[in-house]
Amino acid sequence: MLLNGSEMGTLESRRKYGLRGEYRLIEGSYGTFPPLSAMEFEEIITQTNTMTRADHLEIRLFHFFLYVFLDTKIFKHVEFLLPRSKGHGILQLIERLVMGYPNAEAPLQVLIGNFITQAGNELHATVPDRVTAEDVQKVMGSRAKLNPLYTVKLLFDPEVRSAFYRFVQSEIQAMVDDSAPEEMDAIFDYMDACIYPFDGILTRKIPLILDIPVFKDYLADGNRTGRTFLLPRPREYVFSKNHTYQSLLKQNDDSLTKAEKIYWIITHHNNESIRNALTYRLQEEPSV
């Protein structure tokens, strides 16, 4: 974001560094205050002497994956599969996802392509000379924060989540020569079990092959010596939820997809963190 009045906002700096900006509506900074209607925009640098507009959108996609892995923490356990001792980590994985997504399966490719298109469409060459109440009303009915919207679409649009899992797993296997497919599958099954499907069920029992107590102990102390995270046979774990959001789902416009309904719930009618709204919690550790 380029601030007017700052050193970088001067005409001299713009020329020296080839700064070219576009304008993006600031989330929440619009409304009608009779007799006035107003919108506030921020100038986003989308090109410089050393960065193209395509580079900017690539960075925007990188930031989306940062949000998915690090902000929501829904897939935080992926980090276990990326040993830092070998120079691997979430950032290296995200870089591979950004560069390699054209090779992902069609449902995920389409989702990411739509994200990039919508991120580009948020940007405008100029700001409007005049804002009407109709302009404000149109924005209020269509404006969305892309990172949470597309996170929900990744989780709940048909076939996208499974395509995402396969894509991430293939990139991890390409990074880590000695990756253990059985452990990877067990960890992904655990992460998937934690995702609440917004079906109104407060408590569900899910059989998993991962020894979750042992796995959690390892995450706490980092000592793997003598530990195995796989059980000889599946064990049933209990996952629970405090809020089902079913009444809000029914109130939403039937023309919206499930993912769009969930997005509006978690961003407009939710007192939990986005992560807690989207996930179950492990209610109790099962007996051995």
C-alpha cells in the first residue's frame, strides 16, 4: 500500500522505482450517511522496475496459502512432515504450491485461477469521481475478503479439498526423499477429521490410525526417539462442536453455494475465531 505524503509517494520516487499503482476498496470503509455516500480506496503498488503485475498476483496467491496454513492453522500439522533440519518448512512448501498449481487436478486449478482473477478484479486504474447510494448498496451485497472466502471454498466446494490434499502430498514427497506415506496419510486423515462439515452434528466418532496422544506429545517436546505415531489398528476418537450454525445456514439465500453461506456466517455472524468455527475439537482421549 502506498501512502500519500510518504517519501515513496512522491513523484520522484514513483519515477525512480517505476512505481505503478492501482486502487482497491478498503474493506468496511464505505457507506451512506445522508445526504452523502462514500467509499475509501487504498493505492496498491502492482508494478515496479523489478516487479510485473503478474508477479504481484503471484505474491497475492502466496499470501493466500500463508493464510490457509499459518493463519487458520487448520493444516498446521503439515509442518511435521517437513523436517527443518533438511531446510524444509512451510514457506518452501508454499513456494512449490504457487509455482506448481497448474499441474494440480482440475478442481483445485479452477479454484486458484478464480482466486487470481478475483484478486485482479479488485484493482482499479482510477477511483470514482462520484459515489451514489446505489454504488454503496451494490458493494455491500457483493464485497468479500478473498483469503477467508477461498479458504472456505477450498474446504467445501465439491472435490476441491481432496484435490488439494493430493497436490500438497505430492509436493511434500518431492521435497522429502524419505517421506513416510503411511504417516502422511494418517496425519492428513486426522486434519480432515477436525474439519466441521456444517451438517448440524455436534459430536461424531471417527476411527483414525494416528496415535494422537503420542503425536501431540512429540509436537510438544520434539523428541521422536522410540516413538511411532501409527496404531496397529484404527482407534475411535470423539470430536465435538459447540455451535452448529444450522439456523444461520437456513436463513441464507438458497442461491448461494454451501461455501458462500459458510463464508458469510464466519465473517458476519460468528463470535469464534475462524479456525474454531471451521473445526471440531478433540473431546476426549480414548482409552487404550
